Amino acid sequence: MSWDAYCALPSAKFVGLYGLDAKNLVWGKKGNFSPKAGELAKITTAGPGTLVSYDGTKMMIIKDSEGCLFAASSELCLVFKKLKKCAMVVIGDKSKKDKLIEECNNYTKPLIDGGY
């Protein structure tokens, strides 16, 4: 399966799958996933209470939900899941938060099972 196939979350606007070094080298993506320099590194090391941004939109990491970190702005949400060797960032409508978390967990399960 291609890296982009792991990023095909139906409810997401943008998805990026990348190595934990977070050097903006994206393994796979959905949509125009284009974080600005340094944003992936900040998201990768973030925890609850951390201010992060995606494409210039600032969001506060609110909580850990079902193994994913979640942040929101007025319209968008960011779901982040860190695995052993890679991480996934999911961007979508704030109203779809629960579905995005569910899809993130479902689409990363084969990666986790494969040792990623």
C-alpha cells in the first residue's frame, strides 16, 4: 500500500504522514498538506496546553483523546497521533472532531501493527 493510501481519511481536509525527525519530509499526504517550516517539529513534540499552528492558524492542544492529541481553532481541528517511527497530522472541520479521531486511529492501526 502506498503512503498516500494511509492518509485517505474520508472526513479530513488534509492529512500528512511523516517521520519523527519532523524535517517537513512528508511520506504520504491527502490534499494540499503544506505545513510551514517548523510546524511539524512543534506539533511532534507538543502536549496538552501547547500552542501549535498549521499553515499559520494557531491552535491550542486541548487534550489526549483515544490516543490522539486534539487541537482546535474557531473552524478547524487538528488531530495528531505519534507512532514509533512516524506521526500523522489530520486537519478537518472542527464539527467532525470525533470522526477524525476515529479515522486517524483506524488508518494508523496497520502502521502500528507493522512496527511503525
